Amino acid sequence: MCTKQNELIGNVAAIVRSRLANQGAGHGYDHIQRVWQTARNLQQKSGGDLLVIELGALLHDIGDAKFHGGEERSKEYSMEILQQLGVDEVTMNHVCAIVDNISFRKRESAETLSLEGQVVQDADRLDALGAIGIVRTIEFGAAFGQPFYAPNDASQKTGVGHFHEKLFKLRDLMNTAAGRQLAKERETFMRSFISQFERECAGQC
Ligand code: ADP
Ligand code: NI
């Protein structure tokens, strides 16, 4: 990538970092940094335009609905930021289409993703899996008052329930072969964690 593109990425990263400074619950800048790095790693194996992938990864949660009164504003904010930085229209529209269509929530109604969108989506989903995925689920529960485990109350929403309702489905939804392989490894780790956790809770080890 040329110096100008690197400069652009650096500027976008700085804006995202300052905008997300006060967000926790698994959605802080640390999440963005991991998705950004994972997206770069996946791009090396799967291809796709690196600039679009990096911008998509950096901006994908910039206006997450959870932090904006239930209204998803990532596309709108991305457009503002990229326009302000003088990004060309083709790149801007491509990045905005990615940001607007990668969420799990939108999967039924999303537009078909470009290769770049598929890479960013895989990177985002991978961050919900593995050791990081376990920690983020616990952080989410702590922030929203949900227990991680409630063996005596089947009606209670829990973190462990979230593993089964959403996270263990992600592997089959991965777009790229490299993403699927990583998802498989991360899911195996989570299943092993849950087995040990349940054995310990039941006093079996
Ligand atoms: P992203 O937008 O980055 O894909 P989400 O906003 O869906 O992620 O969720 C952020 C983190 O919180 C993820 O790790 C996710 O698995 C976790 N999470 C989301 N919903 C729940 C829930 N109902 N219970 C526990 N964890 C959750
Ligand atoms: Ni995300």
C-alpha cells in the first residue's frame, strides 16, 4: 500500500479510537484492533482489496445500534468520516456497503457481500469465538445484567445459552476457507472450555 493510503488508515484508526474510547462490553477499540489484524491476516490468504478491507474493519462498529438508542448508524458515520478525509466515492461506497451489511442481525436481509465484505465479516465473527469470544460473552453479561450460567433456571438467558444460540452457528456461516478453519479451531476450544466449566460446576473434577 502507498504512503497516502497508510496515512489514511492511520487517520481513520485515530478517529475510531477516540470515538470508541468510552465503549466497553466487548465493543471497545480493542475489538476493532483485533478485527483489523485478523482481516489483514485473512486478506493474505483470501485476497481482496487491502485498503477497502482495512477501512471496513476499522469502521464496522462505529455506530453500533447498542450504543445509539437501538439505531444502527455505522454507515452514516463511516460516510461522514471518509468524506471528511477526502476518500474517493467508489472506495467510500464500497466500505459503506460492507459496514451496512455484515452484521449477524441483518443476515437475512443483507445485500450480497463483496470478497472484501466477506473477509471483514469473517474477521468480526472470529472475534466472537475462541478465548476472546468467551471473555466478550462474559463482559456482555456483566454489562447487561445477564448471568453466564444458570443451571437451575431454564428460562434465564445466559452466556452459555448464547454460545449455543449464536456462537456455535458461526462456523458454518464463515465465507472464506481460512476463516472457516480458524472458526473451527476457536469453536473446539470453546466447547472444551464449556465441558470443563460444567464438570467443575457439577463438582466432577
Ligand atoms: P459484533 O457487532 O462485534 O459482531 P455483537 O454486538 O453482536 O458483536 O456482540 C458483542 C459481543 O457480545 C460478542 O462477543 C457477542 O458474542 C457478545 N454477545 C452479544 N449478544 C450477547 C448475549 N445476548 N449474551 C451474551 N453475549 C452476547
Ligand atoms: Ni464487531
